[in-house]
Amino acid sequence: MKRFSTVTHLAVGLAALVTSLLLAAAFLGLLPDRVGALRQGRTSLAEVAAAGATAMATRGDAQSLEAMLAFLRERNSEVLSAAVRTHDGRLAAATDGHDARWQALADDRSTDEQVRVPIYAGRERWGQLELRFVPLDVPTLFGVLEIPWLGLVLFMAATGFIAFHLYLRRMLRYLDPSRAVPARVRAALDTLAEGLVVMDRRQQIVLANRSLATLIGVEPDALLGRPVASLGWTDAAGAALAVQDLPWTVALAESRVIRETRLHLVDAHGVRRTFSTNCAPVGASDARPGGVLVSLDDVTRLEQNEIALRQAKTEAEAANRAKSEFLANMSHEIRTPMNAVLGFTELLRRGQAKDAEQVRRHLDTIHSSGRHLLELINDILDLSKVESGRMEVERIDCEPHRIVAEVVKVLGVRAREKGIALELAAEGWLPARIASDPARLRQIVTNLVGNAIKFTERGGVRVTLRMTGAPDAPGEDTASVDGATGIGAREAASPRPSRTTRYEIDVADSGIGIAADKLDSVFEAFVQADTSVTRRFGGTGLGLSISRKLAQALGGDIQVRSEPGAGSVFTVTIDPGSLAGVPAIEPQDACPPEPELRDEAGFLWQFPRARVLVVDDGAENRELVALVLGERGLDVDEAENGAVAVERASRADYDAVLMDMQMPVMDGYAATRELRRRGHAMPILALTAHAMKGFEREVLAAGCTGYVTKPIDIDVLLAALAKPLGGRRVPASVPAAPSLAWAVEGPKGPATAQPVTEPPPPPAPLASAAEALPSPEHTALVSSYAGQARMHSILRRFVARLGEQVAAMETALDHGDLGELKSLAHWLKGAGGTMGYHAFTAPAKALEDAARTEDAATARKALDEIRALAARTVAPEAAPAAS
């Protein structure tokens, strides 16, 4: 029995032949002696150094000698140390560490590591040069391996055997006459990136290149003789293909080329791959093909790209349809209130109101329509901020049950108007406060409750508060507060929350409901669950999308359960933060009885005697605020910038300051900080056209006690001043000041426009309905305060200044002075709305943003819009002089 293969025998023979040749070369001295060469080099180096050292030593030039030894050590890496020693053993010169390295020998002989050369002065020996070298790498195993060329012989013997064995095994295999494919062809096939397989008539593999073998996870030789069908080919659905359905079967049977057939195969890593196959019959001696050559092109990524492309196309088409529907809906939503604003404004401008009550109704309509437009804009801006990642949320202490109760109270009026119920309930204990963003929580609840009321025609809406993921009531984990134990309503501490504790708010309605296949889409921006519902009930369709993103930013989410015709339940969950030491309250305390709501439209603000400083660089803004406050019995002083305000505050005592934040000379921030530095403690309310989230932190950090945004809402301004000045609301029938009859204000702003002592002018007939509702581009722009005679002089000055400011904007933009342009746009953004010309607010903000980002093209577009508005802006005519 043969113990070694033929390949092994041949490899041993060839290795022995190479070894014999090397031994013969060594015997003849043909192989270089590396160790001998190193020794010779060291000897030569020592002789040369000794010659130089002799001259220096005999002259007694120790400094030059030391320099030479140092140079010798530095330039020769094999020299560890060097020295010149006199015949009596004293070192005349040496490099560092030589004594430690040098080993004394019994005689004057040298070694591979230590070389000594005598130095003579004349015929007498003066001393010797000593050089210490690194040890030579010489094998010492049994003394045999010290032969210099023996390592080379052994290396060649071992590596030659391995190399010959591999080479012969491959060569003998390729020289097998049973192989029909030449080696050069096989090598070329292995270089191809696509898989190739050659099969015989029985569809057994006779050749497979490395690309295919690598995909399957085996060596190419392991595939030889296997049926091609055994690799596991499937169709697009993943079903196994029968042999007769394989393309190479057809190619063999019909003796024709089969092109571009898609097959699927799971590779060695479990990935399902797609191949485009081409099958070409291989000729034989008879008429039938002797086999088939199959190329397998991996098109998995191409197929995935095709699928992704189709999906992207479908999504893009759906998004286009959704945005088109959204824009159509927004057009309707914007045009409807805008039509009312322009139409009723035109009626008032023409003096076609019958009496003061009709004027009030027209103004209420204009105001509510404007508010609706503002809500639409805010929804779009909120969505834009959320999607761009710029939406900020706070985490401060707040009372969620109070926030929800206030929303229910405010929206209760709308529910009663529709004849449906709106209830607030609580289940189980609730924390008295949580850490969250009260403004965003209010926005979420308002959106959900408002939607529930909108889509409910009969029945009602129920808002339920609860805690989830925590014990039902304070138990062993309950800490006592002020000595109380157990559940003591507001005295008991909340139980320690679990890691999944959430504050939950259910908003359930008995409205129209939502189809099951539309439940997810109601939270998508620009996508409506049903466009017919949108046309019926109105709205932008953005509220739920914004609310869900806000809830997620607050550490929770919004889920919905619904059934068409049976109503919907929207569940809001938010992260309450740490509840350690927070008092717990019982359900009845979280839902107090709703007080009777009163119509506040017939109420006025009444203030005690107080002195207020109004600081603003806009004369019209100062005059308007001074007029409003003066009518409430307040003494008002004015300042045109922060420096003047600081100077006046140092000379007089003010009960409150209204401070514009962006002014020349000294802005509101610097003025407020200076006033606080000087010890002034009076309330300072910021007046600002900025309303972005987080701006209030900057205002409060400067020292302000609060802020009111521009355009100024008179009711909001008076309510903000009422807190520090002790103001209160009184019925309109009780005069709060001798001249209060000029305007009655409620939560919707100015309600009448005529003094009670002046009868309204008789109405003039309308020429046509189109004249009552003119198109915006042909309508004069009239202030919402045009009906208030006391405002006429302020409005005329504003309109006169408007032309100058627009011209200044043109100049600034033409000269590239974007800083000045930004300042002018900021003035118009606040002053326009404050003066009742609200159409300027949006383009002025766009102009300010464009100037800030140095976008000249957008700035030009916004300025063109402002110029067009300014051309349409009219001021109230001056009253004729009395004769």
C-alpha cells in the first residue's frame, strides 16, 4: 500500500535536487559568507580608526581623539562604544558607557564583539584602540548550524518541497487528459466578475468559475459533478423551479440561446440574490449540443433599485396629489376669511354700517377672520419648525389638569354653540404638577379637543386624565408631606413612578369616526383622511401632525382608536418627569365644577392712578400705546430709545415700563439691564416683534418681567399691565374713565369704532356684490383703527412715514446695506400691525429674514410686495375745520 502520493514523491525528489545543488555550490565556495564579510568589515574599520588615533594620541590631542571616537560611534550603527587606552590601562579618550560594555580578556586577542588594535609611538607600544560591536547573528546550535550557508540550504529544502508539492498537484490535475477545458481558458473565466458554469448533457457541472463558487460558499472543484438544479434556483415568488422550467434545459432541448432570464438563489450568507442568466449551447461531434455555457449576472442591486424607484415614484405621486389637495384646501381656507376681512373692511371704509351695533359685528367678523388666518399661518410655521428640527420644548413645572381645564372651559363655548356636551373627568390619583412644556401641552390639547368638537354633530366630547405605569394610589412608597400620611388629596405625595410612568389624556368624541385604513394617515402632514370631510368641516389638516410631533418631543406620543360612525378616541401620553415629592390630588380636585361663563365683550379694563413709561423708536407705536393707556386713566411718558428711557427713569418714579427691544442708540436689552443695575425694581414689559420659541428666555434674562408681542393686541397688553398695576375688568356700563366711550374692547380686540356722541353716517347703497368684496390687488389698504377718530392723527403720521421708510428700504437694498434693511423691516413688522395695517406683517418678516440671511433675491421680492401694499395704503382723512 502506497504511503505517499506521487506528487509527494516528486516534490521530495525535486527538493533534494535543489538542496544538493546548493551544497555543491557551498563546497566550491560559490555562496557568499555573510558572517565572514561582517568580520572583515569590522577589522578594516578598526585598522582605519587606529591609524587616525595613532597620530592624535602621540601628539597628546585628547580633544580631537574624543571627537573622532564620537564621530566613529555616530556614523556606524554596529559600534556600541569606542575608546583609546594607554599601555598602563588608563583611558585617554572614550565614548559614554564604554567601561560598562568592555569585558577584559586574558590576552590581547579580539572577538566578534570586541576588537582591539595596538597603537605605537615609534617602536614602542603606546596603547590600544578598543571597539565594542553588536553581537553577530550566528547560529550556535550544537556548533553545526554555525556554517554560514547551512540555513540557506535548509530553507530551500523546506520551501522547495512545499512549492513543488503545490505546483505539481495543480499541474498534474490540469494535465489530466479527461479535462476538456484548457488551463488558460479556466484562468480567464476565474477573472470574470459574473458567475459562469459549464454543464454537460446530463446538466452536471463540469466547470464553475470562482465568482459563482464564492457566492455559494465552496471551492470551484467542489461543484464538479453536481447537478446544476441542486443549487436551489427559485422564481420571483421564492418557489422552487422544476428542472424542465430552467432556461438551460430549454437551451439543451431546443439547441438555441436563451437570454435575459431572471432566476433567484440564496447565497452562502443567506441573502436572496437575483441573477440575469444567458444560456448558450456548446457544440459536440454529433448534431446535439454537448453541453451549455451559462453566464449568471448578479442584478440584485439593480432589482432593488428598480423596486425603490417604483416605490419612490408612487410616493412622489401620492405626495404630489396630497400637496395639491392641501394647497386647494389652503386656498379655500385662506380665501374664505380673507374675503370676509376685505369685504367688511370695505363696508366700514365706505361708512355703510347702519349703527354702532352693526359696526361692532363687522369688526368682530374681521377680527375673528384675522385670528383664523393667523392660526393657519401658525400651523404651517409650526410644522416647518418641527420638520426642520428647530422646534424647541421646555421642561418646567406646570399643572396639567389646570391647563386641560382651561382648554375645556374656553372651548366649552364652541361646544354649547353646536349643542353638544364637553366634559372633563379624571381616573385615579394625579400628580399636582409635572415637568413639561405648558404651552406645547396646551397646543396639543386645544388641537385635539377642537378637532373633536368640529367633527361631532351630536352627543359630546369627553376629556379624561389619568396616570399609567404607576400604582393605583400612594401606598408604601408614599412620602408624607407636612406630616400627612395616606391619601390626603393635596397633602399626599405622589407614589414613586416606574420607569414607564406616563401622564395620559384621552379625548373621546361621538363624531363621524375614521376608517381603519386611514388611522395612520391622519397624522401625516399634507395628507387628509378624507378630502370630502375637509371640504365639509374645513381646517388645514396639519393639527394632528403637529400635535403628534409635539407629543413625541415631550417624551410621549398620540394614538387613536376609531370606528366610522361611532366616534374616535385620541390618547396623548407625555413624560411627567420625576414625581419625587410631588403632591397627589384626587379626581374631584382635578376636575372642579366649571364656573358659569360670562360674555366678556361688554367689559372694560379699569386701572388705579399710575405712571407708565412707553419706550419705542416708532413715534406711531408710542402714540397708539399712550392713547390706549391714557383712556384707561394712566399717566404716560414717552421715550424714543433706551438711553432716553434710562435718563427719564433716573428723574421720575414709574410704576411700569413698556420697553421695545430693538431700538437705535441703546436697545431694550441694554436699557433693561442698566435700569436693573441702577436698582429700579418696577415691572418692565418687553414689546417685541419676535415671537419665536425661546425668545422669552432672552427677554427674561435681560431683566424684563414679561413681554407682549407685536402687532400689539390691546386686550393682551392691558391684561399684562393689570397684574402689576392692579387693574380690573368692569362692566362697560360702568365708566372706568371719563372718555372711555370711544371703544369697547373684549377678548377680540376693538369692538366699536365710533364715539357714542357721534351718530354713525347713513349707509350708502352698494353698486354690486362685486363692489362689496373687491379683489385684493384693487382694494385700498385701510387700518382696522380707521373708525376710531382719536387714532386718525396717528394713522396719518404712520402713512406719511411709511413712504419715507419704503424709500429708505429701496436705498438700503440697492446699496447692499442689509443691516439697515433688516432694521427697517423689523420696524415695519411691528409698527404695521400695531397701526392696524396687518397686511405688512408677513412681507416685513420675510424681508427681515432675507436681510438677515443675505438673500438679496428674496429681499427684493418681499420689498416689491411691501411697495405694492404701501401704494394701496390710505390714511383717514382729516376732519374739516369748524367754520
